[in-house]
Amino acid sequence: MHACRKLTKDREAQEKDRATLQLQIDATTLSAKQAFNTKHIELYSRASEDAGILATSSDAAQQAKAKEDFWNLYWGTLGIVENRKVEAAMVELGNCLTALDNKDESCRNDLRSLSLSLAHACRAEVETNFRVDLPSLNAEPRQMP
């Protein structure tokens, strides 16, 4: 009978150790996800902010800095987190910036709508992926003076 109690205690200790280990794994996984999610939102915020500056600012230095950061995100870290809709919006805006750099002004009037499309694509992904209940957007885009 004594050996049976010892076996039971050993099993209970192993189960407790497994449960403790699983809790540690879960905590580590949650911490990694939180760090990734924070970076994800930060990158989307930067891309949207850069696009907004490119679409609205008349300050050449501010525009140059935003354009440099936009391209860094485009060719780098944004590729880690972006979905297809954000990627498509980045490509459209990038194509317009390239055209403008090549003295093709045909998309200049589209910069604001391209910027807003990028922000809305980022917003939609954040709402879906992070299960955030954001207020509805107007069906019609706002008109700027």
C-alpha cells in the first residue's frame, strides 16, 4: 500500500510540474504576442502618419523625412505585419510617389485619398485582428478645403 501512495504522489507532482510548465509557456507566448501586437500597431501608425504628411504638408523637410520613413517601412519592417489590403494601399501610394519623383504630376490630386485608403486599410486590419470595436466610418470621404 505504501508503494501505491508514493506512486500517486509522484504522479501528482509530475502533473503539478506539467501544469506549472504549461503556465510558463502560456505566459511567454502571451508576452511575445503582446510585443508583436504593439509593434504591429506602431508600424501601421507610422505608415499612416507618413502618408498623411505626404498628402497634406507643405513643409519640404517634413515631407522628405516622411517619404524616407515611408520607403523604409515599404521595403522593410511593414512587410512583417501587413495584410494584402495594407500592402495594396502601400503599393498604390508608393506608385504615386514614384510618379511624382519622375515629374509625373497626374496623381498629385490623389495623394489625400491614397493616404486615407492606407489609414482605413490599417484601421480595418487592427479592428479585425485585435478584435477592437471601432466606431463606424462615414460612407462618404470627408472633403478637404
